[in-house]
Amino acid sequence: MIEIKSKREIELMKEASRITALTHKAIEEAIRPGITTFELDKIAEDVIRANGAIPAQKNYDSGIRGIPNFPASICASINDEVIHGIPSKNVYIKEGDIISIDLVAQKNGYHGDAARTYIVGEVPESTKRLVDITKQAFFEGIKYAKPGNRIGDICHAIGEFVHKNGYSVVREFQGHGIGRNMHEDPGIPNYGKAGKGVKLEPGMTLAIEPMVIAGKPNILELDDGWTIITEDGSLSAHYENTILITEKEPEILTII
């Protein structure tokens, strides 16, 4: 079931999303060679809690038997790690890395979700291009995030843009609706057919998140039950925002 948010709920979504954006700013300022992903996780949790919110990913239950709840406040995925990387005191960020940070703040029962891929120091132009194309794929998708269009229009635009630029999209994971729950209907894959799927209406709140791989689309899951990596070892980037469908253009809630 897809929930259409009331004016009051939209205001609550905006506040949770504002805190998510603030947290990303703090992480961006802190990222440097030598810092651990555990330290970044601590910074994120401190900012979220200082703003009266809760890090929604901490202790998140995957629903899969035998897999422990997610132990951290952010997902920190480095280089060939696609998503769901677990922060660690033993993982140091190095010059030339790229690191994708996905985080969700929950306040007053509502969620704001955003992901960014950060470049650490000097990297090849090919790496910069991957990160740039991943970000632009989001903006290509939301050109179609308007009333009367369909979810498939967004999905198709993202997938076509990524493939046109020589990259692959992750097919096993997708964007999603968001609100009182971190993950709500509808699912929003990064590929699909234009004109298909749920019709967009004002008041929908969606987390749209291109996950792009420089090489082949195949992925693997590590033994921790969470971390997803590229099968061929190629780099991966991630870009996500929570958006609101309005009467006209979409509103991005997690950019301030």
C-alpha cells in the first residue's frame, strides 16, 4: 500500500530529511585519509542524536534468519563494496578511495534517507566520471517524478542514462517509498519500462537511489550477511535522496 502524506506528515519528513542532510555535511567534512569508518559512524550518530533524531539503520533487522541486526548508524562501502558496508575500527580510508555513505535519520516517527559517494584525495578521471554519472543518473530519473507519470518512467530514465554511459546498474537492490517506515511501497528499481508501474501522485515520498557499477552488474554478498561487493572487483558508486512528489516539480528533501 502506498501512503499519500498529509501536510503535517510532509513537514515531519522534511525535518528528518534535514537532519540526514546535516549529517552528510558533517561526514563530508570529516572524510580524510587515515580516518576509520568506525569514526565516521560515531560522527554520524552524534549529529543525528544531537538533532533529536535516531539513526534508523542501527539495529535494523534484515528479516533473514541467522543474520544479525545491522550494528552501525551508517553503511560505509569502500571501492568495490556496493552497499551495506559495516563500519569498523580496523578499516582505514586511504588516499584514492571512494566511499559510499548511506544513512537514515528518524525523527517523530518519520524517516529521511540519503546516500553519497565521496572521493578521497586524488583519483583517476575514470573514477570521478563514475561518481559523476551515478549522481547525474538520479537527476535524470527525477525529471519524470511528476504527477501523472509512472514509477517506470523514473526507473527507465536512470537505467538508460547509466547504460548509455557504459556502466551497469545493480538489479538486485532498489529504491523505495519512505515515510513512517524506512522501506515502503513502491519499489523503485534502477531499470525498467517507461509507462509502467504505479502512477505518481502529489504527497508521495520516495527514496530514489542509483547504484552503479563500473564493470559487469554481477554482485556477491560477504559472509557478514550485509556487505555487497562487485563480483569482478570493479568500483561502485551510490547516490540517493528522499524526494516529495508535488503538484509540479519534485522537491528534494535531503539537500540543504
